[in-house]
Amino acid sequence: MISEERKLLRKRIGENLKKVRIEHEYSIKKLAILLKVDRRTILSWESGKSMSKFLFLIEMSELYKVKVDYILGMDDFRKNNL
């Protein structure tokens, strides 16, 4: 069973993904084409139903006490301000 904390995190991530998609004026179809995934995948991310990869990165970040951006190679700064 998923903890309440994880449910809230999934919801927040999904809301953030949808928010930035809309801010960038991408339809679900357009984003799916750009990312080479099915549009249902986008919908499942935005609804918080499918997040195993996102949650895995967050858990690794917390375990190693580094930022997710560092794990992804997008930032050289390692510290995670938890």
C-alpha cells in the first residue's frame, strides 16, 4: 500500500508536470510525440498513476543526500537541502 506521503508526492509531481506542459502550450498529443511515448503515458504521469521512475529518483536523492539534478547530470552541485 502506498503511504499518504507518497500519494501526496505523486499528486504534486503530476500537477507540476501538467502545469509546465500547459505553460509551454503543449497539448498532450504534441508532448507525447516529442517524448516518443503514448499519450496515455503523459496522462498517467499527470494524474500521478504512473510514477515509479520519478519516485525512484527522489528516493535515491534522499538516500544519497544529493539533488535529483545531480543524479541526472544536470547540476554539479551535489547537496540536497532537505
